[in-house]
Amino acid sequence: MKKPRILDIAPTRRRAFMKLCAGVLAAPAVPAAVRFALNEELFGEAHAFTAEQSLPTYFIEMNLRDQWDFGHVFVPPSIAQNAANLMRGGSGDALSLFFTADQITAHDRNFYLTPDSQVLVPHLDNIAVVETNALCEGAIHGHESANPMRSPGRTKTQAAGKQPMWMGEPGYEEQGNDFWYSSTPTPATLHNYWQKQLTPDVANGITMKFISRFHTISHFAAGLTNAELTRIQSVQMLFDTFPTSVEDLAIATPEEAAVFAAALKRADGGFFKRHGFDATARMHHEAHLAAAEGKWYHVPKVVDLPFTPDEIAYWQTGVPDQVGDNKKANIWEQAGWAFKLLSNDVTRTVSLEFDYLDVHDSREESVMKTMAAQSALPLARLIESIKAIPGMWERTVIAVYSADGGRSPSANSYGNEGKSSFVLAGGRINGGYFGDVRVASNTGSGHTWSYFSPDESGAPVVPVSGPDGRLSGARSWRTVMRALDIPDDIADSYPDVAGQQPMSFMLA
């Protein structure tokens, strides 16, 4: 058995060398074949297999408050197929869909998109949508800061084992948020905890508290230590938390660089064949060798959050500004900052918080088009940017929550009917629109609606009646955890999600 090349490094430098190599090789842009080859050459086969099981994942949680409606982004199949026969309008029983039937495009995986969401077409294979999740139960128009998909089992009373969810949120007040108790950590908080178990010195995850008014989103650690997200309360605080930095991830000495380069060159065709990589892996490896020559020694990485003019043009174009008087940061800015932080592996967990003020008994065309642009364009640009970094998309999960649900205008934001949307995107996600909304009856001024949840195959056959037939928040939560590689034994340690199965139809 050949000796690992780390033995050529001075004993006093080996720990630092391993740490430096781990940072370099875990980067999203390093192809899997190259990473495994280098770990095997440098540290041995056992380490190489262990390293593959401990790779970082990246999580973006987008929390959209105040009855967010995706009706101009993802049109339910039966509505799209019968759009020509439906009564349209922005209030009452009318359908808030302001495109004609011929403007709605059909796609594989049960997707129907409007002109407002065409930017998502290239990415539909990895976007999953379910809108028949459990409804929020806040006292005012269903508003709540917790959400049953994000913290299953949350209650209004402090039952045994449950703790206050709101204690970490600055300026928290009850109106439109409510006081909730839970024992289940919210997704971004648990992901932050787990990534810091894998890489203790990774920067703490953040949530951007940029909702325009006193409404907020609760992030809850459920007693986990070193898990709470940093609450970013202003753009200046964000820049102060992550100042422009130069991080030298390069090998520290010429001797160590020589060992690293030798390991690169030892990955021959036999290695790729032995480990099941296809013939193109060797060609790609040689290309990466050429690109990497001389870059392992004294090459800094610059992370600068303020946008350049070109970056502003890319992220902002077509995205309406935040609606409201107390504007903190637009959704396109939050998306761009999230990409910068995650793509440079500065941190691995970023939560976005955003709102469209409030909609109750109306859903006019301007509202629907604004919500569509504020959700579809940043999502598409995030996906496009992440895909441009080799290997990162396969390790990234984007979860989008309509944090307050989306009851229809005729319900005036009350009752037990309507949509509660959950959008999941990432390289490990099986795309599709799962569920349906159909006409139940005609009222003369519009329609009443019937909702259908997906069964275990993803087919929309489970009727929804009030709270019955809706998908359990515990299953949504477990789906996110599975996509993020959070171990099942950790997820099972929380009683309200223990033993629950993820929605396998959403996972690739």
C-alpha cells in the first residue's frame, strides 16, 4: 500500500496542512473526481471516503410574509387548462390570474407558467412546488412568525418540552406574529448548527431581518448550542459583519505546494476507472491541472459584499422595489448577498426575510405581477449563478415559504381554505408541481375552489377539506432535512418530527 503524501510534510505542519487542504478541496468548484483523487493521494483511501460523506451543503431560506401568492409564477394545472372559461378579477370570487389562456405555457412535470415566470423554465427539473401544506393559524389574518412547515408542532401554549420561539428576534411584538412555543428547530438554524459541527470555524449563518414593518420570522434553535443565526438588522450591520476580506486558502509553503501538485498529477486514468468515473473525468482533471498550476501557493480569495455596477444590473433588472414605507433592503439585494456569501464558503446558511405588506380581500393585477417578479426573478438568478460554479448546485438547497399562507380574497384572509406554498429547489430536488386546484362551483361572480394534495407518488388525488388532506408540516421539514444531508438520527431526536418520512416525490 502506498504511503499518503502527508507523510512528506513536517510533523509540526501536518495539522495545518490538512486544514488548508480541507478548505481548498471542499470548495464547490472542485469536481468530485479531483477531490477524491487528491484526498486519496494526500491522506489515504479511508480519509477520501470519509471526506466525501462530510462535504458541506449550502442553504438559502426565503421567507415571504403576508399572504404571498405564487399564482402568476406557478399556475395550478386545472386552472391553466381551463383558464379560458374562468372569471377573472382582483377581488371576491374571481380568479386573480391576469393572463389569457394562450399566454400560459405548459411544461413537463405538470408545470404551467405565465410570462412573469418564464425565467424559471431552464430550471424546472430541479424546482418542486406544493401548495396544499398546513395553513398558518395566527390570530390576525393567519399571520404568524413560526409557520408549521418550519417548526412542526408549534403551539400557542407552553406544553411540556416546548420553549418560546420569539426570544431571539429583535423588537418582537405579538401583533401579526403571535407568541409560539415549540421543540422543533427551524430549518436554517439546524442547518447552521450541523455545518458548524462539520467545520467549526465556518462563519455563523445569518438571517436578514429586512421585512418592511413589525412582522418578522422566528428562527428557533430548540436548545441547541452554537446554533442561533446572527440577526442582521441593517445593510450596514451586514457589511460590518462581513467586511471586505482577503482570505488566503493557499498552501502555506513551497514544499507543501509541491506535495499538493504531485498529488494532483498522480491521479491517472486507472484511478478514474477504478472508482467508477467516466472517461471524460480524466480529460476534465487535466484541464483543472492546467488551470490550477501555480494557484495553490499565495493566491488570496477576496469577498466583497457591496455590489459593483455590473452586479447591480444583473440582480436588480426587472425586480420591483419593496412595497412599504420602511424599506430596509430589496429582495434582489438579499439574493445577491446570499450568493456572494455562500459561493465563497464564507458561511453556509443564509435566510432572507421579505414582505409585500398585506393583502386581504383583493389581489389586483399589480399585486400579482409584483409578487411574481419579486419571487421568480431572484430565484432564477440565484439558480443560474449557483449552477455556474461547478459542483455547487448539487450541494445547494433553496426553500421558499409563503410564511402566512395564501387564503383567497373571498375569504378575507380568514378560514380554513386556500394555498400554503412551499417551493424547494436544488440539485438534489426532483422538480414538479405536486397538487392541484380545481373549480368546485360557479357563483355568478366567480368560483369556489377545491384543493388536492399529492399522494406518495406525487399524483394530485388527495382531496383537501379544511385542515384535512393537507400535507403535514413535519413531512415538509423532513424533506428539507434530507435534502440538506442532516442525519436522520438528529432529525428523529425532535418528538414532533420523529419517525416522519420526507416527501420522496420531491427528492431526486
